[in-house]
Amino acid sequence: MQLTVTAAALTIIQPKLDDRTVTLLSYDDGVGPYSPHGLEALQIAFKLILITDHMPMDDYELKID
């Protein structure tokens, strides 16, 4: 899998990253702690979610380098 991030998106994301940041790629299906429930969850979409290393990650088992 390859995820390409534009320079414009990187200028928004990079200031939020530090040693405790965990980056999640979440399938927006309305299931899990970081996926909203409702009509938008019925569409095919992915979200890039930034959390700290102390937040729950139980629904995110696959690690991608």
C-alpha cells in the first residue's frame, strides 16, 4: 500500500506530529472509536487520524511501514 500526501496536506499534518503521535488510516465505516456514526459512514471513505500513544488503538491492528 502506498499513501501519497501532497505538500499542502503535509504542511497541515506535520506540525501536529511528535514522538507520541500515532497515525491511523481509518476506514470510515461507523465502527470504532474514531469513526462517526450516521449517513456519512455509509460512503466509502478513509480518514487519517492522529492520536497520542496513550489513546485506544484496539481496532487498529495492522501496522504499515
